[in-house]
Amino acid sequence: MHKKIKDLSEKRIKYLIEKQIPFYKWNKTYLDWIRDELYEVEDEIKEKNSVYLEDELWDVFWNYLCLLHSLENEWKITNAEKVFERCYKKFGERVGYDWDWWHNWQEVKDKQKQELKLEHNKLYKNDK
């Protein structure tokens, strides 16, 4: 993740928390805003409209980053970087370097689901 963008989104969340801004309802705020922005993206997908479409796509991305930092502050995730690491591992394994990757997609996906289940059970085994 580009460090300057990451820093801006972290700064935004810190400000909202410290100043107790009324509209900020933790992760729900950004989940709602992502949904709204996706509708705006859909509206901007048309010919000769790349400037507005790119702007709306950025809004989705910005709200996603803020969601990650909000979840960090709520102790729901370890950190935003961990999410990006998981993404790279997940799709790196599924796509890989094989041109015939689609045939392996489901097989790798099933294997990854089992790995996630094991990791989850190991992390939360005493929470029952």
C-alpha cells in the first residue's frame, strides 16, 4: 500500500476518534459509505467518463482503507498490512504463474479454506 495514502487514512481515523465526531460509528460508517460509493461507481461506468469513474473508484478505495484502519482501532483485525498480505497470498496461490490457472482455482481455494479454518481454530481454540 502506498505509504502516503495509508498515512492519510490512519490520520483520518485518529482524528474522528479523538474528536469524537458524531457521524463516525466505527466500521459501520465505512461499510455504509463503501456501499454508497459502489452505486456511484456503477453510475459512472459509461463511455468517455474515465475522469469521474476514476474519482469514484478512488472514493471506494479510500473508504476501504479507512474501514481497515477503523477495524484496527476496534481490535477486529491485527493491521491493514496483514489484510494486504493475505490478499497477495490468496490470489498469488490461486493465479500463480500457470496459464491454465482456472482449472486449479477451486482446488487451491478449497485448500486455502482449510488453512484458514486451521488458523482460526488455533487462534481461538480457548474462546469456547
